[in-house]
Amino acid sequence: MLEVLVAFVILALVGTALFRLFSGALTNAAAADDYSRALLVAESALAEAAGTPPLREGAQSGIADDGRIEWTTRVTPYVAPQANAGAQSGSELLPVALWRVAAEVRFSGPDGKSRTLTLATLRLGSKEAQ
């Protein structure tokens, strides 16, 4: 009888550990799903903003996925860090300019905390839009 009782205790301990493991796996799967949705929204917003010629300085924002994801895109002239004066003056003669297009997505994680995901790219565009 004592052996059966010990076996049930061991079985209960193993069962508890397995339930915790499955619970953690489900939480991680939900977090991965949230990040995947946010990434898709960010990629879509970035592609739309970067692919709409002519590029003009400005910002757009919106809400996706039934209000759970907020996005903002910004188009700004790109300023190279540590650019020397010769390169800067030479680029002013060109009819095109580099534009930085960024998409920022805000969403709630599985723990309820606010998360932010930012994607950015550079595009060539007309200098006239500046």
C-alpha cells in the first residue's frame, strides 16, 4: 500500500511539472504570434510608405488587427552620420536624395506590457519633395 502511495506522489509531481511546461509553451506560442502579427503590420506599412512615389517628408499612422496594433510611418531626409563636407556638398548637386522610411508598431505583449517594433529602410527619391 505504501508503494502505491509513493507511486501516486511521484506521478503527481511529474504531472505538475508537465503542466507547467505546457503552460509555458503556450505562453511562448502566444508571444510569438503577437510578434509575428506586429512584424507583418510593420512590413506592410513600411512597404506602402516606401513604395509610394514621390517620397515626401511626413508621417502617417493607423490601427490594425481590431485595434490591438498601432502603427506609424515616418519619411524623413536621411543625414549620414559623420559625413565629411566634401561628400555632403557633392550630394547637393544630385537631383536625387536619400530618404529614411521607418515604421513603428506598438502592441501589447502576452504579459500586458506595451511592446514596440521598428523597421527602417533607405530609398532614393526626388530632391524636389524636400
